[in-house]
Amino acid sequence: MTSTVPPSPADACAPAHALDGNACAPPVSFDAVHTPRHRRRPWRRRYALELRQEMPWHRQAAVLALAIMTGLAICTAILVAAGVPARELLDEFIVGTLGDADNLRAVLFQAAPMVMVGLAAALAFRARFWNLGLEGQMVWGAIGATAVALGDIGTPGTRLWLMGAAALGCGAMAAVPPLLLRMRLGISEIISTLMLNYIAANLLLNLVYGQWKDPRDAFPHSRGFVDAERLPELAGGYSSAILLAAVLMLVVWWLLQRSRAGIYLRFVSASARVAEAIGVPVRHVVAGIVLLSGALAGIAGFVVIAGQAGRLTQDFYGGYGFSGILIAFLARNNPVAAGVVALLMATLFVSGRSLQVFYQIPFSMVQLIQAILVIVVAASDFFIRYRLSPVGRAE
Amino acid sequence: MNLITSWIGNVPDLAVPFALAALGLIVTERSGVLALGAEGLMLVGALAGVGAQLAFHSAGFALIVSMLAGAGVSVLFAVMVVWLRVNQVIAGLALVFFCQGLTSLLGSVNGWNNQPVSGLEAITLGPLAQLPIVGPLCNQNLVVYLTPLIFAAVAWYVDRTVGGLRLRAVGENPQAADAAGVPVLRIRLLAILAGSALVGLAGGYIGVVSAHMWTPDMTAGRGWIAVALVIFARWSPRRTLAGALLFGGIEALIPQLAAAGISLPQYYVLCAPYLITLAVMIQSVVARRGEDDAPCALGEPYIREERR
């Protein structure tokens, strides 16, 4: 990580004469190494890649801004090609969503679960655990909450709290199998969490087509929740979900920035081996953080079904898994930044739905836009981390 | 008896996508590039294949288009991981989501959703098809017959040729390979392109030959299962073929059980491939503790100037 010293010409030249892998090439003299090299492949040899020590933050921000502009330009081109008039894009995305009180409420409503999955992903990634099972954990959280609601457990006054607690517990439990597989057997959590997503999705279908199916209509969903089982509205018609999301964001911020576990976690993210060597309880920290990540995803599931949907549906979790990963990635695993990015993603979702209604553009456009943003931001990292420096031109 | 015969007859058709996708992943991963994008590339292959079949009505041509589409989209992945040194997990996930969004968008924009297409004709191997029990194995389409040959060719190339040696060298120790004059980045690019073409073919097979239509997200996690299969097979083509037959056998068993009158809750049965993937990964760890055949440089971007 410390190699900012320009490589000596000897380093840079060493493999050059043997580029064709010609084992029988006669030994070459020192002069012969230098002169024909540039003539033969100038476009291959001219630059060396150097790791930067650090880039000033304003230049980092400039690179990032340039990358996002490029991504947005690509997305605009795709949207225009798909038939959205260019003039109305700005109107649709910015003015239409943030200028209108109804739409602003919709964005904040949509943002609440996004903040939670974003925080869940950010926590797990900080513990170097690729929790790709956010959707499965959301499903389990929602199943737990619905079980409380359908079972009429508790009084109407405590029902919502019990549902939340059940979602939290079920989400955390859903994170246990991949955690155990990784810690006991060293099985990559990337595959196991994804497989558990598919399993959770099928079990959800089993419930909504089976014993939890609403007998009153033909659709695969549970009966609607009564008022005591739904998230209440605050003054002005804003959902309390966004308040819950803000509280959770502050809790995670406190955990990461102010608590002992946060300090430990910083060691673990930097290097688990060094952390182990200096006495950080690495396994406990990772296990605790991953369980918390699952719990947050479970609460996100609860918020979706007790807020937007009002019942357990077959596909309420769609798109949240990738959104969570994307939010954590774009926010550099920072909880406060995750909140901001989640708001932007919620704007994208709400606009995506209105594009669907007004221009018949499939909702998968939203996923494509998200993926393009991840790709450009990931690519821009290259210019922040490395420097291309010309080698051997002066010789 | 009839059930067993028809089960055996269905296994190859379901095993081929797993086999080809996992083989493609092996080619890519042997060069040290962690390839998580299979799920997305299979979707691209399936969509491109079905689209070509709808336009030109030639299954062979459609499968070639699938391969080209898989390789074409993987250029994006190659630029990310080979030159821009993006974290290979992030790049792979981004590729999957990019392809999911792109394919379901293009599918509905072009009106290809649920449009039936014709697949490949079965080729009967003369009197062999009349044999008891194994007879149906000799009444398959061309790709099924070609798959073992493709496997043999790839295994021979990787293990027995200079090109294969370079590929493995780049995956095991890129620094040494570079010092020996092997163009690391170029070999990784070619490995990604070649491997992705095979993954695209696997997707095209699912769309054109197995399902005869395009539906969004039709691969249903088979790409991820292929990734797990490669780990289970420890990057060996021979064990991959065996693993693909295992998964093909399980997928073929599900409708047979229903036909035999054994009624299981539908959605529990649909969980089976994913549960078995987990079981297989556990088994491969428990059976061989400590032994690890993964390419040493798997997942590490190569930077010549980096001190190690």
C-alpha cells in the first residue's frame, strides 16, 4: 500500500523483452532491452500503475461527481431512447417528486425501509461479511411480524411493538445459518446467503398461497392488518416509519462512532488478523454485527408490510436486497451517508413507478439505473486509488 | 420402471446448463478472476438466444448469438476487474444486477416475454435408443452430445497445452507469470471472454432449448448454483460434470415424484435445489478439511508495481 516511489527503470523493464513468452529467445544485452521496447509496443509500456498515498478530498469529490454525472448521462440517454421526452425527465425526477407534498410523503415512506437495508448492508460490510441475504432476512422479519398479527398476540396497544420485536428476532435468526457456516466451516457467505434468499422466498409463497391466504379474495396475500397492526401516521400525514429509520440511523451511528464495539469493528475492517493479534474479540464482534445486520433487515421487512403494503404479500421485498448493497457501497458504509443515499434511491423508486404509469417503462429500468450508478462509482475508485505515471519516456 | 427411464431421459437436458455455466466459470476463475456474474450472463444468453430465435428461426444460430452476447456483456466486467481493479465481488454483483435490469427491460420493450420458440430437434443414435433404461440418453439434442466433448476439449486445453499452462500460471501467481513474460491482463481478458461465452451458451440453452421462451429472471438462481458447483468441484472439469449431473438429476426428479403420485408441498420442493447447494457446499468442506484447490490469486486484481 505504500508504493508511491516511481519504479526504477530496471523494475519496469525487466519483463518487457520477454513479453512474447519466447523461452528460446537469445539473451539480450542491456542496450537491446531498452531501445526496441518502445518501438515495439509503445501503447503497452508507457504507463505504470501506482498506488496513491492519499488524494485530497476535494479531488476525490470531483472524481466522484464526474463519475455520477457520467452515469446519469448514460441513464438519461437510455431513458430518452426508451421514449421519455428529455424535457420532462428533470420534471419527473426532481420537481415532480420533491416539489409535491404527496410525492414527498411517498418518497419518505419509501426511504424508511431503504435506510434500514442500507444500514444493514453497511454494518455487515464493515465486518467484512458479504450479507447478500437482506431480502431473505426481510422475508423472515415480515413472517415473524405477520405471525404476531394473525395470531392476535398481545393487546391492541402492544401489538405493533410485539410485531417489531418479532421481526427483529426473526431477521437476526435468519442471519445465523450463514454466520455459522462461515465461522465453523469457512463456507463463503456470498453463496449461502443468496441460497437462503431463494429458500425464504419459496417459504413465503407457501404461506401466502397456503394457510395464511386471505380467504376473502383470490390474491396470494394475507388478510389486511387492522389499524393497531399498522404503522401510525404522524402529523401532516408522514408515516412514523421514517422516524423509526432516523432513530435506527442514529443508533448505528452511535454504535460505530462512539461505542467500544465500533472501535473494535474498525480494527476488524482494517485487518481481522491484526485485530485478532492485538486482542480484539474478532469472532464476537463479527457475529454481533452480522446478527444486528439481519435484525435491521428484518425490521425493514416489518416496516414494508406494516406500512406500505398493510398485509403480507408475495413480493413485498423485491429490489430491496440490491438497493441495500448499493446504498452501503455508495455511502462507503457510513450510516449518515447511507441515510442520504437511501433518500435518493427512494426518489428513484418513486419516479420509476410514475415512469411506469405515464410512459409504460418497465420498473426494471430502476434496477438498470442502479447498476449503472454502481458501475461508474466503482470504476471511479480506480482514479482515486491509482495514478498512471509515464515510464521511460525520457530515456 | 417407466418412471426411472423417463427420469434418466430428462437428466441431461437439465444438467447441461449447470455443466456449461460451471465450465465457463472454471475457465475464468483459473485465470484468477472471481466470476460471480454467471447469473446475469446466463440471463443475457437466454434473452439473446430467444430474441435471435424469434428473428431468424434457427436454434443453432440462436445459441451462437447467446455465446456472443455473453462474451459481449462480459467486456464490461473485464474492463472493471482487469483494468480498473474494481473489487471483484462488487463487480460481479453489479454485473448480475445490470444484466437482470437490462434483460427484463429489453424483453418487455421488444415484446419477447412468454413468446414460444422452437428448440433443437432430438437426434436418435440409431438402435442405441432402443436399449432399456439408458435408451433415452441416446435420444437427446445436439448440445447434450456436444457437452462432454466441450468438457474434454477444455480440460485438455487447460491441463495439457502451453496456453492452459499460462492461464493457470496467471491464476496461481501472476507476479511470477508476469516475470516469465506472460501477459497477465491479456490472458485474464481472454479467460473472461471465453468463460462468459460458455456461460452465455448455458443461458441460451435454458431459453431456447429447455424452456422454449423468455421470461424475466428465468434462470432462477442457476447461475449462483453454478458458482457453488465450481467450489464443490474444486475447479476440476471432471468433478464439475459429475456435480452438474447431480443437480440435473435432482431437478429432473421433482416432476417425476409428482408423476409417481408422491405429493409434497410444491414450494418446499422448489426449495430443494438451493438446500442441496448448501448441503453440497457443507459436504465439500467436511470431506476435505484444509485442502484447497482454489487458484491462489483468485479475486486479487493484478498490479505490477504493488509490493507484496
